[in-house]
Amino acid sequence: MANNMTSNEVHFLCDSDFPSITGPFFILIFILSVIGNGLLLCVLFIYEGLKSITNIFILNLACSDLIFTITLPFWAVDHLQQWVFGDFVCKLMTAVFFVGLYSSVILLTAMTVARFIRVVLPNWKSNRARRRRYAIGACIAAWIISISASLSDAIKVKAINWDNQNYCDDGSEDKLGRYLQVSLLFFLPFAIIIFCYSAILKTVLQGLSRKKHKTVAVLLCIVAVFFICWGPYHIVLLIKSLYKPIGCKAEERLAVAYRICEMLAYSHCCMNPLLYMLSQKLRNNLFNLLKYMKDFKETQKNKTQTDV
């Protein structure tokens, strides 16, 4: 998101040329994410269904990734040129951006807790139907919390004109509030996930069926990649919130670090479909879907030639 984490005028004066790289990169990520998450949703609806609790979470995570992906073309234009969409779209895209981000981390936390209960507490008195209702309730709560939290971020941003350039910028000086929100909605879930997976891995090492072992491994990869992508971004975000660079050199170094972490973080939305393909069942269903699409295309082509 372009320049949305500082309102210091020196920032605009010292802005680097790094955004010229991020614009095309965001477009590439947008294309890959739409294709990957679109195919994943098709596989879930056509072949998998939503009987599995894991699939319920995967469906919601795919929707979260697509919601986040919607904002990428806007940030791409902003990085390549300037913010040309006005104040309302600035607030709207900021809200959508944070809904996608917050929902991802909350859904991953809920999915991890569900797996923790399933693996570590197998004697938990709850039947399959009740666990499914809990999973659906957790997903609904994740969306409500994400939307509510994103509104505070959207209210703070506005379209700003500086030196004949338009920016979608956070004009507030409430750095402590942003620090607390980032901590609660990123680092706290991270701590919960670390605790849960520590207990899960301990149980796995004590003996678990091969099938469940694979499921745990896939979910662990999904969570690990999320925090590898988003962790550096949030650390730099906290630095930007708490540290005021002195001089253009320090400002530019921090800006370059932020852009690199930003590209890594934004690329996450196209990675989950690749990670889900670690599951043999999902891979087979994807190949069946692609084969069906290919056969359907050939059938339509032959039909068109026959009609001619």
C-alpha cells in the first residue's frame, strides 16, 4: 500500500525509485492469485465439498486471499504513477486490504486451534457435526473481527496531494494505537499458533497415523509460509511506527527495506494454492478439473467446426 504508514513530509521528499519495480510485481501476483485461488475454489466446490472442517477453513482462506488480491491493481497503479482514484477508493481499498490481511491470520489461528484439539485432545467430547458448527462459527467471527478492525484503518487514510503528487496516506499520528492493533492481530495469533503446533508436533512424534501426519505437515507449511511472508513486513511496520529516521539516507534505507518486505508479504496471496497441492487428493482433483476443462474446450471446438 503506497506510503500508508507515515505522514512525515520528509518521507515524500526522500521517496526512492523502488516503486517502479513493485508495480509490475503486483500485477504478476494479481494474475497468479486469481488463477490459483480460482482453481482451488473450483476444486473445493466440484470435488471436495465442505464436509471436512479443514476444507471449510481452506475455502475461507481462499476467499480471504482473493479479497486481498482485489487491491493489488490499485496499489500497482499507485506505485507506477500516483494515486489517481480519489479519497473514497483510498479508504475502500485500505479497508479491503486489511480485511484480507486480518481474516487470513485469524482464520489460520482458528484452523490451528481446531487441529490442536483434533490431534492433542482426541478425547474432547464433541461429535463431528458440532465441530463443523464450531468451525463455521469461527469463520464467521473471523470475518466480523476483520471487518471491524479494518474500519479503523480505513478511517485514518485519505488522499493527499504533496508536491503535485497524489498519495493514499495514513494521516494519523496514533502510532501507539497502530502498534497495539498490529500486536494483537498478528503477534498474539503467532504466539497461539507456536504453542499449538509445539503441542501438535510433540503428539505427532509420539505416534500418529501416516494420513494424519500428512495433514498436519500440510497445515504446518501453510502457517509457516504465512508468517515467513508477513513477519518481516510487520516488524518493519513497527519500526516505521516507533522510529523516526534522521536524514534522507536513513529514510531511503528504511523505505527500501519496507518495499522488499512489502513485496514478500503481498506475494503470499498466490502461495496457498501451491501449498494445498501438497495434498495428493487435491492434486488429483485439480488434474481431473484441468482434464475436464481441456476436454470441454476440445468438444466446443469440434462442435464449432461441425456447425461450419
